[in-house]
Amino acid sequence: MKRTAIIFLILSGSFSSCYYDVEEDLYPGNGACDTSSVTYSGTVLPILQSNGCLSCHSGGAPSGNISLEGYNNVKNAALNGKLYGTISYAAGYSPMPQGGNKMSACNINRIKAWIDAGTPDN
Ligand code: HEC
């Protein structure tokens, strides 16, 4: 019986040791958002793709008559304010992605940084 108790103590000790091993708890702010090197092809397009925007906003009959296929269409949506308005859930715009979750604050900020930089085709 004694031996069982000792083994139990050793085991329970080793289970609790990793309890707070969550990066965000250990290093708050360490996941700071990098908006310094955003590009159309390396940042904006992958974000639009991974959030499903292109599945509705491409092809011959894009949703809402808004195509986000190709640089020129994304640039147009950026310049008329609709791209940022929709993803930031701004008043007066339909929140996007429709039927999905709001994009992360970091991704919204990265798209904003690209718009603020003048929507470069890079
Ligand atoms: C499931 C389909 C679907 C997805 C995914 C989707 N949209 Fe839309 N989107 C729509 C529909 C339908 C409309 C038109 C009706 C409306 O405005 O609600 C629309 C409208 C828009 C508009 C015009 C809105 C306005 O207020 O004028 C923009 C800009 C837009 N979407 C951008 C995006 C972006 C950016 C994403 C990805 C983050 C996205 N959409 C994801 C279906 C979708």
C-alpha cells in the first residue's frame, strides 16, 4: 500500500508541472502583430483566401456583385472603403466574412496597413 501511495504522488507531481505552459499566459504581448512588412501577395491575398472571401467573391457571379479576384478588384474594394469597412464590422457595412467569424485583430490591422501604404501591388 505504501508503495502505491508514493507512486501516486510522483505521478501527480509530474502531471501538474506543465499546467501553465501556455505561451500567451507566460509571455503576454509576445505575439505582437507585425504590420511592418505587409504585401499584397504575401499578406493580403493569403488572408482573403484563408477567410473564404474568394469562395463567394470570385467567378462570373460574385456575391454582392463584388469580386475580390485579382489585385485590381481588391484594390478597388480597398479604395472605396468597403474592404476595411466590412472586415472591421464598421457601421454601414455588411460584416464579412459572411457566415464566418470576424477576422483576428492582427489580420485586420495588417490589411489596414496595406491600405494605408497605398495598396501597393507587391
Ligand atoms: C458565404 C459567402 C461570403 C463570404 C465567405 C464573404 N462574403 Fe462578402 N458578401 C457576401 C454577400 C452575399 C454580399 C452581399 C450582401 C451583403 O452585403 O450582405 C457580400 C458583400 C460584401 C462586400 C460589400 C459590402 C457592402 O457593405 O457594400 C464586401 C466589400 C465584401 N463582401 C467583402 C468580403 C470579404 C473581404 C470577405 C472575407 C473576409 C467576404 N466578403 C466573405 C458573401 C460572402
